[in-house]
Amino acid sequence: MRDDRILIVGQNVRHIACSAARAGLVVFAADCYGDLDLEESVSKSFLLECDPSIPGALARSAESLIIRALDHCSIDALVLGPGVEEMRIEGVRILNNPPKKILEVSDKLWLARWLEKEGFASVPTWPIGEGRDGIEFPLMIKPRKGAGGTENRLVTSNGELARLEGEMIVQEMVAGTPASVSVIADGEEAVAISVNEQLIGTRWLGGRGFRYCGNISPLESRYDSIVSEMIEIAEEITMRLHLIGSNGVDFILTESGPVVLEVNPRFQGSLDAVEISTRMNVFRAHQLSFEGRLPERLKPRGFGGRAILFAEDDLKIGVDLRCATKWVADIPRPGSFAKRGDPIASVLSFGEYREEAVDLLRRRSSLIYGALRQPADATRT
């Protein structure tokens, strides 16, 4: 079955839509940002005019747009992106995991219990309000659902824990290096395409706490001894869950080995770094997996990096950020506004060595921040 005309909808879909466009597809895309590089890369882009922080607003806006698009455009397939993956849409082929599967796997409490039952090394997890004997602080608090780490935080006493309410989970705090494995699956078999370092709470990007700030792909060589183990675990989890398409498994790398944190049954933020590192088109691999065709695992040609820049203060974007560097993505429109802590844009890099890729991310992020403060002085690199 040919899926040449793709509609991609979600809160932020630039990375998915641009990968699909690079695969040679006719792409229609809708998200809440309308970034310049999204608009310039696809056949037509639409803006979802809603406040995603209002419960249900994003889903309502997305559903309305999808219905209009299906009525007025010839669409072969639909991809539901961040924030709307669980939607049920009739009358079009959907290139996602089934909504029921996404609901289960995205529930961190359900997943933690499943991982424990299946015998995978994972982090002890329980809902707030459930008493536990002998716990040691600090403890990690997370929403049962949600990505990006924005709401993740530590609590240091029983008093703090007792004041918490809502759909939150508690986890033992496990020290180590955050990493992930990107996997393509067909519902029965799975192939890991990249093992990635995660940038979490990175200060030079304006990140704080446990916020996701990007990736370096592949994972640096000092972890080579456990990469094969991580790949085996990620593929096994993906197969046992019968996932399909692009999926990710998050780990924390401890002194005793890799521990599974989460499973993301969707496209991941690591897509850019993986494609830069491997030259694989992730969307094309995702698309073919629905036909039962899985990719070969490619050897990285070097280190790819994607770093997300966050606003240090409330600001108005005064310039096209490509005046600072061509290695920029998620490019906001001049005249748009960002509140303190909002994502502004991403910078990308490629290096033969990890240190080179990271250094380029640092330099390019500095140029972006400089362009935001003094647009006339920004210099390309």
C-alpha cells in the first residue's frame, strides 16, 4: 500500500514532518508553532490555534483540522504526533501504535508494573498516597502521563510527599547517566537503530531540573560494554509489547548496569540526532514497518547532536534565527513571543567525535542567544 500523501498533526511535529518530506512524500502538517522550517519543508502547513495547557484543547483543535483536511485533501495516511497520539480517527489509515496500546505504555505506573512482572531491571514505582516502609529520600515525583520531564521533581521528606495530590507517581531516585535506544518495530520483530545520550536539565541550554534538552547520537564509547545489552533489552521490550513503527526505550545507566525508565510508543525527540549520525531516514523506516519491512542497523558515521534552547526571560523573537547559524531547527517566526522557560529553537551538529558535536552545539546555542539579544551582531558558523 502506498502512503505518498501524509498528514501529520500534533503539538510540535517539525522533526517528524521534515523527515517525511526528506523521504520524498507529499506532507501536510499542523502543529501549535508553525515554525519557519516546517512551513518551508512541507507541501502545506496549518497552525493549531489553541492553548495546549488547557485540557482537551489540543485534541479538539486537532480533530477539527483532521476532519477538514480529510474532506478537502487527498490523504493516504495520518500520523498523530505529540499530544494527540491517543486520538481515535475513522476513515483514514493511521501510522501509529493503536490508541489502547499507547494509553497503556504511556502510563508510567502501568509500565513499571509490567516491567517488573516481565523481569526487566526497572525503577521501583508506586502511586502517591500508597505507603511504603523503609523508603529513602530523595524520591522522584512524576506525572503518570506526559513527556519531556518538565514536571519531574524531587521530594525530600514525608511532609512534602503527603502534600502531593493528583495523578502522580513516586519513584526511587536512581543515579546514573540518562540514555535511550531508538527502535523500529513491526508488531512482532524489532531493530534498534541507535543508542543515544540524553541531555537533561542542561544549564547552557536554559534547561533546569529534569527537563529533556536533546540528544547526542550515538552514546559515547565509554559505554560500549553495555550497548549490546541495552539494544537487546530495548528490542525485547518492544517485541513483547507488540509495538509498531518508531519507538524509544529510556534507560538510566547505573554502576550495576542499565535500568529501564520509560517506553515511548511514538516518534522521539532524538530523531534529528539519529538521522544526522546514521543517515537513515527515520520516517521512511517507520512507514515501511507498517508493511512488515524493518531496516538494517546502520553503523554511525559520526556523532549527531540536537539541543533545545529555552528562553532565559520573557522575550520577543526579533529576527530569523538563521542569521546566527544555518544549523538551527524549530525556527520561530520573527515577531513571535516566548515566555521564560519556553523552548525557543533547536540547534543541530555533526562531529567525528562526541566532543566536537557537543562543542558545536554550545557555540551555536551561544550564537542563537546572542542573536536574540543583539540581532545585528549574530554571525553564521
